[in-house]
Amino acid sequence: MSVAAKKAEWNACLAKSGGFPGKCEKFEKELRGAAKAAGIESCADETISLMKCTSAGSRSLGCGAQFLAMRECNRAGGKQLLAEGAGYAVAPGKASLFKPEAGSLTQSAPPVRSLEGMQEYGQEYAKSLGVSEVRF
């Protein structure tokens, strides 16, 4: 069976698992084996990591790193960004896809999420739209 077919089986199982990827361990192992034999990435680790994040208390932090890892793993042409320290780096051989100044942007980090920060942003955004008073 092809890797795509194995992935479809695993995804179907995950959709019915109630957010517990361990229930689909048989399909996961088959997918990993088929992907390894074909020399391609299965993205199983990224899928499980994102599922665990979105179903746990850590989702309040946004699951941004897990989402980005999942997105990059599933790119048809391969990963364009790789996690490096607290930021990201352009993947080897992918620099031509980015503007030269993009490399410095990959090392930036998102702002820390807080209620105060979101309220400040909301106030600034409202002002830019001409709304004089916003109540939170």
C-alpha cells in the first residue's frame, strides 16, 4: 500500500480518535514504516505534537511552534524553515524562495501573549478605525 494510502488510513483513524492519537498506533506504525521505506517524511511526530498541544492546557500559548512545524513538514517541496534556537532559519537550498532580508526576520519571536497586551492592541486597533471607546 502507498504512503498516501497509509496516511489516509491514519488520518481517518485520528478523526475518530477523540483527540487521542495513541488509539491509532497501529496505523501510525504502518505509516512510519511505509514512509521510511519510501524515503519520505510521514509528519507523524508533527501531527501528534499539534494534536497534543491543541487538546492540552498549553493551547493557551497558541501552539504556534507546533502549527509551523506541521505546515513546514507538509510542504510539497520540502521544509522551507527549520527551527533553530528560539527562532527559525531558512532551510538549506531554499534561500532562493525568500527575499535577501528575510533571513533576519526568521530569528524574530512573537510577542508574549497576555490579557493586557491583547487589550492594548484592541485599543490601538479601535483608534485606527475611528472608534473612540472600547469596553473590555
